[in-house]
Amino acid sequence: MQILDSAIGNWTPRRISRHFKYDSEEIKELNKSSILISLIFFFFVWARKDLTILTGIITYLFCFIASGLSLFIFTAIPKLIAIKRGTQAEYKSFTMGLLFSFVISYLSYGFVAIPFPGIIEISAIKRLKHGEVFHYETKKDIFAVLVSAPLSLLVLSLIIGLINSTSNIFLLRETQIILSILAFVTTLPLPKNIGLHLLYVRKNMYFQLFALFLLFLITTLINSIYIILPGILGGLILGYMFSKWEKNPLKDKN
């Protein structure tokens, strides 16, 4: 029962419906990022596949849908985690970084795909700070929200990879690769990237996570049968972190 309470916590339907939302500016940012990321991945697919006009249009539409869904997962899970911890998460695109990535992708004929998914900014929800258990705005809270973004992409990529292992569908394989690349790029310690914030708030855990996402990307690209191992390792790391946080909610206030 304690595990269930810890998992569900403050995710009541009323609270989620009230605070889980995307404002007009976020939607604009998501659309902008989706277009640029889909172009980068379209070049990436085109570099490895012979496309006709028809298959090229279909492939780009697929890349756009896959990029849009990936960004939705990338932002939706942190928003839910933020609500649980009494904060709110807002998405901001890294437009200049994506434009730079687009140019690099174009000049490399699609072989270099390094799309920056953007940053998630965290702020307090004041009405959730009163009359209930106080939620400390600590590095722990920041880390919990931000790390859920790349981990959600890793888990989704793992699930799609396991499904595709029995069907071997081209579009599923490309989706798996897109998700794993996005997850890894998210952890890079660069300006306006989540990885830099993860490094700042949890230096002792950042390099373990970085190695995890790098290993997952490598096993995905080579289509290794050991792809499940990084997924299991990620689940263990995530479970360990949250068990520690729930047992010692007052330990880290900085």
C-alpha cells in the first residue's frame, strides 16, 4: 500500500486536469521543434534508404509524426512528475541549436543527426504549496522532473524495439532509433539542454546516466540483442532514486 501511495501520490484526476496543460506559447515551441527535428531525421533516413518522391513524402510525414509524439512524451511525463512534486514544467525549444543541427545534417548528407529536443523550465504552483504537505523546491525536485524526460524516451524506445524484434517493421525500427538519439542528445551537458542541468544538480549520478544513454544508443544503432540491458539498468537506477527520495523527503533541501 505504501508503494502504491508513493507511486500515485498527488496525481488525482482533479489536480491533473487543472495543472496538466500546454499554453499557446508551448504549442508554438513544440511545433517549431517538431518541424526541425523531423527534417533532421528525414535526412538521416534518406541517407540510408533509397527514396522515391512518393516514399519520400510518406517518410517525411512519418518523421514528423514520430518527432511530434516523441516531444509530447518528452514533455508530458515531466509535467506529470512536476505536478506530483508541487511544481509545473514548461517546455522551451532550443531553436538556434536545432538550426545548427539542421545545417550539420544537410552538409553531412544526413549521416550526422544531433537534434536538440529543448529544455524544460520548472516553477512552483503556489496553490499547491499551502494547506498540504510542503513540497521542497530542491535540486532533488529539479532532477526528478528533468531526468524523467530522457528516461521516458528510453523506455518507449525499448518497448518499440522489443515489439519490432518479432516483426521487423522498417517504420518501427526508425522510430526506435529516433527515440534513442533524442534520449542521448538530451543528456549532453550543453547550454539550453537538460543534460547541463542534470550535471549541475546531481554530479554524482550524471555520469552514470550519461553512460547509460550512450550504451543504449550504441546497442540500438547496432541492433544488438543486449538492448534490454540498458533498459533494465535504467529501471533499477530510477527505482533506486525514487525509493531514496520517498524515504528521506527532508534530507536534501538545497
